[in-house]
Amino acid sequence: MRNLYEEVSHLDKRCYDLYNLTEDILMEHAGTGIAKKIKERFPPGSKVIIVAGPGNNGGDGVVVARELLGEYDVRLFMPLGAKSRMCKVQLDRFYALGGELRETICIEKSDVIVDAIFGTGLSKPLGEGIISLIQKLNNCDAFKIACDIPTGISNKGDILPTAFKADLTLTMGALKYSLFMDKAKDYVGEVEVVDLGISKEFYEEESNIKLLEESDRKPPYRDRQNSNKGDYGHLAVIAGEKEGAAIMAGLSALRYGAGLVTVVRYDPLNLPYELMSSSSLPPKKTALAVGMGLGLEYSDEDFKELVLKQDVPMVVDADLFYDKRILELLKKKKVVLTPHPKEFSSLLELCDIAKLSVEEIQKDRMGAVKLFTTHYPDVVLLLKGANPIISYQDNFFINPLGTNALAKGGSGDVLSGIIGALLAQGYEPLQAAIEGSLAHSLIAKTVPKANYAITPSDLIEYLGREEG
């Protein structure tokens, strides 16, 4: 896991106060780090266009121009001039070496474009002139690098209303969580951190927001040879009106290590032979999965008997986020919720927390998750999306490994089954959500099909193959 921050100005200040590193030194390292990446990727003489803003982000861009001057064909363009003290200092240094500021830019046939217009802290929509400029830059066939954060992305991860589409974002000092919000995913490209003259061990401080990595995987490997199916848990999946959702969840759970899986429904079901069927809950169940395809299948009394009275860990999905009975579930311990944004919008309203549209949630996903967690700190929430967010108490985890291949009906049922299997095997709810999300994200990468062609059945078939 890696630390994530909303902004890093407080970390910069620590450098000034504790290590006697000045703003000038940090800016020099920022610009040098970008110039180094360009030199690694492109030969001398390449045409590099640098579009710099009026503040310190622009100052970083001017350092890049100075570092490349003489060895590369450098074109520095500052449409808003230089306004911050350090930006003006860097521009004077650029001039001292004979650098020339361009009044206009011709972006055709350029090799590299560096966006250093606005960094973190952008909170209001871009002006029309900058929007037009960004659109021209995006349409240029060149390798695009964003300095700190692509211009147009707010510190909440929203797009205001367009953004620079980077192939590579070189963010300064430490990772910002705005780079890993859903809306930013199509704009940031590859993300790397440029150090500011000090290693992350000294620059960073502990954060309660983390970026998940593949190395955080903890699959349910079986180490004991002397074991039986009962040692690996028994998941009960409550089937509803759309029983296919429960079947997919059940098959996923079995594939991800649950020793036994029973699909529960009062009416008989035709199930794959691997799954057990019952009209009542198995007495030795160790976890419960409920909500997927549930519809209005159960009366309040039946729901109480099947779900509310059960004292086992459970994963809750889909239809229950539109059902007021979920309020009783939220009183339980060891519950994992897995809504997508529309379901989350309904959940927030049912809980009388807020009335937020899907668009409002997507503009500030972290803010919406924090709002829910403030009211229900002991419930594990997994907000689905391009980059799922997981929360528990005052800790937040972002999974950046997802793929658009999972944007298909039934994928969420597979996720519920994975998490249910982990709960059944004894994982704590937070770890089950983290492991389940990572496993779910990595499945599609192992399926030898085009991303538009991958189905939930493919995900189930290949689940576990990423282990090798």
C-alpha cells in the first residue's frame, strides 16, 4: 500500500521547517525530475512544447524548459504570464540562458508536450481560453506529460469541465488521491512520483488514505494438508426473483475457496451440480451473501428469519440498497456493503445522510464515502467504480487496478461471491473487501478475450488463474 493525500502543501512545509529545504530547491528538483524523464525517453533534438501556468506549477514547467535548453528544441508558452514569485524567478533564469518565451505555439509535429498550467488545488472551472488550448493539446499526436496533475482535474478528482489527457503524469513529492478517482482515470495515464530532493521516507507522513497494489493480495491459499471441506467455511447465498445473480455469486464463492456453498430459496431451483440448494439456511453456515437479484421475494417476517436474525458475517449487494430493511442490517457487526454509485445514492437517502445524485457522488467520491463512514464507521463499504473505494472506520483504500472489461451485468455478483467466500473462510470484513476487490480487478487480465467480450462466466472460469 502507498500513502495518498488530498494535497501536499503541508508536506512541503515540513521540508522548509524541518530540513531547511527551500521552495526554490523543491521546485528545482520537480523540474529536473520531469526533464530527466524526457531525456530517458526522447533523443536530443526532439521538439518539446512546454505550456506553463502563472503559478508554481508553471514554475516547475519553466525549470523543465531551462533544463532542456540547448540540447532539445524547446518551445515555452505561458498564456497567462508569470504571477507567483518563484515562477518569475525561474523565468528570469530561463531568460539568462538565452531562452525565448513564445507568444504562440505550433503544436504540429511536436514530440513531447508538457502540461504545467495548473496543478493541485484547482477548484473552479477552467476559462474558455484554457479549455480551447487543452483541446488543441489533446488532439496533438505527441507524447503528453502532466506536471503534478493534468490541468482540469480538481483536488477531488472531478473534471472542470475538460482536462489534459496525459500519457504520463509526474506528480510531485507524493501521490494525490485525485489522480485515482473514477473521472480522472481516462486522463492521468501512467502515474509516477518525482522526489523533491528528499526520499519519501522523510517527505511523507502516515496517511489514512491508501493506494492498493497487487502486492497487497492475500489469496485464500490452503496450507494444511489434513483438512476437509468444513474447514473452509460454508457460505449461504440468498436467492431472489433473479436467481441467476445468486447462482453466479455461489459459483464464484466456490471457485474462490469456500468449502461449501448453499443457495437458499423457498421455491426449488435448478442449480449447477457444484452448488447445494435448500429452502432453509444451513445450520453450520459461516457467512451470508444477500441482495443480488433479490427483488421483492421475501416478506418482512421471512427476511427477518433468513437475514436479520443471523449472527454471521455477510456481504450485502444490489436490491437491498433500495430497501429500507437495510437499516436493520447496518446495526450488525461484520457487514460488507458493495453498492455501485446509483445504489449508493439510494443508500445515503435511505439512511437520511444526504440526497446526492450519481453525478454529485462521482464529482467527489471520497467525500461521499467519508460522509457515509462518519455515520456507520463499523460497516465496511466498497463503492464500486472504475477505481473502487473501500472504507472502514477512518481508513480508506483505493483500488486502481480495475478494467472496463468488468463493466457488464453480473460482474458485481461475481464480486459478492468472492467476498462472501472470504468471509466464510474467516477473513475479517475489511480484508475480505480488499482481497475481493483486488482479485475481482485482476481476473479479466487473465481472460484471453477482447475486453468487450468478457462475461461473468469467463470471470468465474478464470478466477484464481492469476495465481499462476
